[in-house]
Amino acid sequence: MTLPNFNGLVRSSRQPVLLPGQRWILLGLLIALVSCGGQAASESNGTGGTGGIVMPKTTSIQEVQKTADRNSVVTVKGVVGDRVPILNGTVYELQDSTGKIWVLTQKQPPNSGQEVIITGNLRFKSIPLNGQEQGSVYVEQSGE
């Protein structure tokens, strides 16, 4: 008489024994933890997904225009308006809900109507006219 081989069915006394209902509870908890972890990651980095690129904090165009430090680095978000090609580059208008600002770039400019986030150096072009300053603030886009 040959005895059946029960080696694969015998559990070590160190492994916990799960009842069928407990397995479903553990599976549900695991799914909940994974989905909450993904949500927390997307909220913390602002990309809408896990493991994405962290976007820099943007400043409103109105705040940028009021900035006293004209050589500071700024990041603005807005919709591209008019574009004007110039020697060695392009200037384009960027608009958000607070105002408009011109952006100077040597890169390929975005399309009109496109929403973009750009980083660049804040500059001021002085234009004295009849004894009054008519200059304006603009952003010189970084060559990233």
C-alpha cells in the first residue's frame, strides 16, 4: 500500500493560516492602500499621476509685472496670443486671468491658443517718451 505524498499540503507552523473570507478582506485592504498611495503621490507632485515630473510653482502675470527685482527667474502659465518673429527668435504674448506679458524666446515658439508654462528671466525695456517712461516688463525664456 502506497501512501499519498502530502509534503506540498503540509503548512509550517510559522505561516499563518487564512480562512477564505480573510483572504478577500486582505485583498481589499491591499487594493485600498495601493490606490490611496497613488492618489497621495499625484496630489503631492501636481502631475496627476505617480512618478511624474514635479512642476514648478507658477506666478500670476500681474504679480510678475509688479516684481521689483527685474533680473529674477519667474515661472508663468498662460495662453499664447500674438506671435512676432524677430531676428534670432520670436516674441509672443502670454495671457492669464490677471494680465498679459511678452515672452522673448530663441526656441521654437508655441502655437497661438496653446496653454504653456514657461520659466525665464524677468527683464525691463526702458522706453522714455516725452519725459515719461513707457517701457515694459517681459520674460526672456530660458533655453532649457
